[in-house]
Amino acid sequence: MRKSRQALKAHVHNGRLVLDEPTDLPEGEVIELVPLDQVLASGGDYLDDEERAALHQELEASVAEAKAGQLIAADDVLAELRAKR
């Protein structure tokens, strides 16, 4: 099982990125770094307009299902996901 990754903060020093704090990433791990301004300029994700519209539609449908009481317990969802591994 992979650990979830938290954001890493770094600064540029002599043209190199230097992490501001230690990390528990395994030796040799390759990560992709994207400037925060670029991420924010694109809406905070890599979705295009069509994908973002589809996401919002699904979120609205999910909220409507929750308001109608059509919920599934998180424990049940997790158990089902674990069973598929």
C-alpha cells in the first residue's frame, strides 16, 4: 500500500531545487515538480474545461443523492475497495 504524499516545499539555490525539510521518500524515487503559480493558474488541477464540467456535474449529483439519504457507509466502501486488491 502506498502512503499518501504530502506537498514538498523547496527553493531554488544556484539553479537547483533544494527541499526545505527532510522527506521519507525512498532513495531513487522520481517526483514531478510543478511551480505553484502554474498549478494555480490552471485552476489548481490538470482538468480541461470539459473534464471540470463533468466533475462538477458528478459532485452536484452526489450532493443531491446525499440530501436524499442515498448514502453508503465509508466502512462499506473501504471494505469493497480492499476486497478488489
